[in-house]
Amino acid sequence: MRSRLFLKIYLTLLASLAAVALASAAFVWLGQGEEESSWQSQRARFVAALIPPEMDLQSTEAMLEKFSRAFDADIALYDPRGRLIANAGQAFPRDVLEGRWRHGRGSFHTMMTELPDGRTVAARMARPLRPPGRNPLAYLVLIAGVIGLAAYPVVRHLTSRLERLRRGVDAWGRGDFVARVPADGSDEVAAVAKSFNKAADHVERLIKSNRALLANASHELRSPLARLRMALDLYEQAPDENRKDEIVRNLAELDTLVEEILLASRLDHIERLDALEVIDLLALVSEEGARHGIEVFGTPATVIGDARLLGRLVRNLMQNALRHGVSPVTASVELLDGTVELRIRDQGPGIPDGESARVFEPFYRPPGRSEATGGWGLGLALVRQIAERHGGAVRYVSPSDGGACFVVTLPAHRAAQKVS
């Protein structure tokens, strides 16, 4: 099973080599036939020029004798009817004219040349007049064999990498989410391996995030549920408006927490936002500031985004400042070099050194903070998710004159950039 791809690739390579070898052999063979015909024609004209038909018998025999000594060969000249005209050396058998090229016994070679005037010259010599031809097909088969042997380790290496990739994908598919595949090299196989590893990392982060969210949410839900159950028991024993208000507050806290969990999970699984529109961020912040009694100032600036999500971002930052900071709380919007900057500041003690990055983690509770006081829950984590989904970012800065300040940067709408 695992060698099937290797066999397909390797057999395809060998078949291609065989086809090239056969085509080349046919081409060479046809070329050799043309070359042989040209050689025979030139040889006949050369011999006819040395032994013209008008040459007398004595001169003809003298010329054949010179040829015999020069080539150490037996030579005979026949007329068009096959009768012997003259010869030098040993005589030829009577049936010598039956073939134009016949190999004699032992190491002797017989060459027949028909002259343009119909006469025939027969020559028998120890070595042929030119080097013996070699079979080009043998060379092509040898070359194809060498290429086939050299291609074997290359194809085996390629298919073994694909096999490792398959095993890694199978392991990941069986639930081993930490499984990764080697991404050696820079070819297409390595690119597929890198893409798989990147996707596996993303899925692993999502799974860990969902597990952590579920664990933390289960922990955070226990406190309002316990308070709600106690308030219900007390309200059944002695109905009271304060206890009723406590039940309503706990229900609202549960509703908010469940809503934040669902929103965080949805933002984790979407690639991009759908309901995008041009939003006046200063107007949106001013509207939320009016609800929470927070002063808002700045310059008008527009961004592209989801108005509901951006409203949630502003609301979470304001509620966080009112809950954990000290009044007065202020908000400002500024347009700076193609980006819109939102700042929400309070006059509280700020965040301890080393905790400024961790406050954006879901349900993060700083050391020494009790459950009654509460942590940051999902509020700031949602702020970071919403900002990133809009192509922006959020960070915490510590003002020099004290307090705490959260800064959100978002890409400005092009129309707003032109106005500025």
C-alpha cells in the first residue's frame, strides 16, 4: 500500500526513459541508413574514377594489383553480366555476386561495390575499409539504465517524505493534536508539511483555548449560582425587596457571563467579520460615555467595522475602569497617521508591573485578589479579540502622573485620512 505511489512514479520514469530510448534508436537507425547509402554511392564513384570502363585490361590488372597490395586484400572486377574481368590475389567463389555485402569465414570481410556503369568490384580483406559500426540502441539502453538507477534513491526519498507526511496526518486525525510532520526542504512537499503544521498549531490553540475557557467559565459560574441559590432560599423564607434585587443582580451577572462566553467562542472561530460599515468612533464612544457618566472628548474619526462589536469594546473598557479604577474616568478619540486611537483612563492605582499583558487573558485573576473581589473575567479578553478582528490592537500604558490607561488603535477609514 505505502509503496504504490513510489511504484507509480518510478515506473512512469522508466517508461518515459524507454520511450525516449526507442525514439532515439529509430532516429539513429534511419540516419545510419542514409549515411550508409551516401557512403556506398561515394565509394562507387571513387572506384569508377580509378578504373574507368575504357581502361585496357593490362592497366586494369595493374590497378587491381596496387589495390591488393595497399589493402592486403583479394580484389576482383566483374562485368555487368557477372563475368570476371580481372582479379588480384586469391580467386573468389562463383556465388560471390549473390550478395553486395557478405562476411566471410574467420576474420575476413567481403565488400561488394556496384559501379555506375554496371560493373562490380569485390574485395575480401582482413579488416573492413572503415571502423565497424556500433549499435546505438545498446548505448541508449545503457544510458536509460544508469538514469533509472540514479533516479531510484531520488524517487524513494520523495515518496518517503510523503509517507512521513501521511503518517503525521493520520496521527493527528486519531486525536494526537501535538503531532507534527517534518518540514525539511523548500519544495512543494515541505510547503504542504508547513501548511499542515500551521493549521495543526491553530487547531491546537483553539482546543486549548476552548478547554481553558470551559474550565474558567465553570469556575466563574459557581459564585453567582451559589449566591443566587442562597438568595432564593432566603427570599422563600422571608420575601424582601433587597433579596429580590440580589436575585436580579445575580441573574444579570449570569446572563452577562454567558453572553461573553458565547461571544468569545464565536470570535475564536471566525476568520473575518461580515456586518461591516463606516462608523464614527467619536459618536459611538460619546454614546457609551453618556450611559456611564464618562466625559468624552477628541476629534471625529471614522473606522470600518461592526458597530455592535465596537460598542461592546468601548463598553467593556468603560465598565472595567469604573469597576477597578477610581473616578474621574475619561475617554478620548484621536486621528493619528492613518490610525484612530481610543484612550480610556481612570485615576486608580493602575496595574502592577508585569501584569499589564496578562490582564487580557480570559478570567485572569492577579495574585492576592480574592474571589469576592473578582478578576478581569472576559471583558478585557473580548476587547483584545474585537480589536484584532478589526485589524487593530489594544495595550495598557501607565501614565506618568498616575492612574491607568487602555489604548486601542484601529485602522482609520480612508475618507477620514483624506479629511485629516
